[in-house]
Amino acid sequence: MCWIPKYVAFLFFMIIVDYCCGIGMGQSSSSFVRKFFLSVSLFSNLGLLFIFKYFNFFSHNVSALLGHSFFVLHYVLPLGISFHVFQSLSYTIEVYRRRVKAEKHIGIFALYVMFFPQLVAGPIERPQNLLPQFHQERKFSYANFRIGAQLFLWGLFKKICIADMLSYPVRQVYASPTLYSGPILMLTTVYFAIQIYCDFSGYTDIARGVAKMMGYDLMLNFRQPYFARSIKEFWQRWHISLSTWFRDYVYFPLGGSRVSKTILFRNLIIVFILSGLWHGAAWTFVIWGALHGFYMIAGEGTRAWRKKIIDKLNLEKSFFYHIMEIFITLNLVIIGWVFFRANSLQNAWYIISHMYIPTKIKFSDVSYGVGLEEFQTLLVWVLIALLFMVDYFIEHKPSNIVRFWQKKSLRWAIYTAGFYSLIFFGVWGQIQFIYFQF
């Protein structure tokens, strides 16, 4: 409403259509009628998404293919449209499958679609988790408020102290990649991998924290993704609400993994290309999604062969083998991030083909050369090390975190350090969350 007031009409339209479709499916025992209402919901939601997000993309590509110019629409993409479309669709699909009952209170259903902490960038909630919570009476709880405030502070720290600091070198280098050497291209690509993680997981922590302060529990959306030992595991840790959405509503209906290898590979590539398109109407996102699809296909195709080698050499318990798996997975993910961030396919190809070429560089090249002062560069490296140290303890030594956090003096020392880090080291500006554009 503060941005473009008339866009709220589209939210109201989606709410009314899906509410009525849910009621219709809930009251009918006819398979035909239920499929009709589901089709109306799918057509309405995906139709709006197509018009706003994909019409111009397809129009430009058809024009280029046929050599004939088609008209384009001139508008600004509604904030977070992909998130609330998918959340609303999850409701109608679950009602159709009779996994949840249709919500009869239109105000509560509207709250499910427009719950403000996660409206614009998720996590994409399921009706089984969120709707029952709206029917329960809420009272202030200091314990919930404290947990929520901790999540909020940690998310804000990741966003403005790390992600926003890294946004400057990433934006500068990716705007003109041909001006920079291989090591700088590699460094800023690693920066972007950390930036997007801190930016998106930071928003999720803030959303979960705000919801928890009010007594609501949102799903976990990130689980230390850069410690994944395979691409499959990476997608079990990264943007969990989206990956499980595609798994449940696209991958499984296509047959899942209980099909022939050929059909399995088809299912994987379809899911990941759709995932790429969900992120943005550009060929860079399509290639990013397809690349992860090919990663998954390669992983599935070589799984039996790799298992034989691992068993024969007894590598499963080898620490160095685990480190190698993480390193390889991280490199594959980083190559994918190049396409995700690049302004064009030409720039993406240039970065990938040059970032592994070694060249001598000075410390000033990785600071002033990319738009940071030397102190800022050292500071952000320290903060990144702190981030991954915390992630390591959460991943491998959670009991130590619990014991540590029970000490009141240490807890308040961290609160104080976090507060002053935000004040003195945070980038307080107009840098929006990356996933707002999706």
C-alpha cells in the first residue's frame, strides 16, 4: 500500500478466488467439481504470475524468434508475488487432496495469505502449519519474545553487517567483469555466495523472529547449506520451503524417483528449470536452474558407481573425504551463482572462463579495487569467519551452543556486542533484500 496502492487489489483478488475455491472443494464430494475449483485457483494464481512476471520475457523471446515485434506491458513487478502465489496455491492443493479442511473464516484465510513477517520473501508456509496457529488465542510470552528477539538480532546482523557490506564489491565487479582479473572475479563470486546466503537467511531469521515474538512458529528455511556434501543435500538445506514445495507439488506428481532413469532425469530437469524461472524471467535464471538440474542428474546417475568406490576404499568415515565433498559441492554451487547474479549470459560466461585463471594481486586490489576500504575488507572477513564458526557449532556441536547460551553473562555480552556491531559496522541504507524481487 505504501509502494503502489492499487497492487493490493491483486492480493484481495487472489484471496477471494482461493477462499471460494477452497469452500467449493470442501463442500463437494464430486471429483469433477473439485478439479474444476482447483483449476480455477491454478489458472487465476499462475495467470497473474505469468502476466506480471513472465509475459514480457516470453514476448521478447517470441519476437526475437519470429522476427516480429510484439507488444510489452509496462509495470513494476508486485513485491514478493511469487511467494504469496505459491503459499496460496499450497492451500488450494492441500484442500483438494483433503489433507486440510477448507478455512471458513475469510479473515483468517486472508491472514494466512498476507501474514506480514513472511509475505514478501517467505518462508512459503503450508496451511497445516500456519492456519491452526491463527485459531489459537495468543498471549504475551517473555520466552517467545526473547527467542524471537534473538532470531531478529541474528538476522539483522547477517543482513546489514555482512550481506550489505558485500553488496558493494559484488555490484561493482559484476557490472563490468571484463575490467577485473581472475582472482578478483573469484573473490567477488564467493562474496556473492555469502551475500545471498546472509541476505536471504537473514530475512528468514527476521521474519521467524518477528512471528515468534507474537507467538507464531514459521518453518526453518535454511540449515547451514554451505556445509552440504552434495547438490542434493544442498537443496535439502537451502530455501527449504521452496524446494519442498516443488518436491510435493511438481516432482512427486510427475512420478518422483520411483520411475525409470530416463523419466527421473526428465523430472529433475523440469523441476529445476521451473525453479530457475520462479526466481526470475531471464535466461540467466533458466540456465542456473538447468545447471542444478544437471548436477542432480549427474549425482543420481553416478550414485551406485560412487558408492562402490566409497565402500571399497572405506571413505565414508574419512574426514578429508568429507572436506573434499563439501569443497566440490561448494564450487559447483558457486559456478551456479555466477549465472544467478550476472547481468547477462555473456558476462556470466566471461566470469566463469576467467575466474580460475591465477594472477598476482595486491591486498589493495581486493579492497580499494572493488570499492571497499582496507579496514572494511578485514572487518568483513572477520565477520564471515564468525558466521561460519557459528554455523559450524550449530551443525556439529549444538549441545555446546545450548550450554553456552544458558550462561546469562555470556548471553548478554553477545547481545551487547551484536547491538554495537549493528551501530558501528552495519550498512544503514536503502539496500533491499535480494529476494524481494522474486
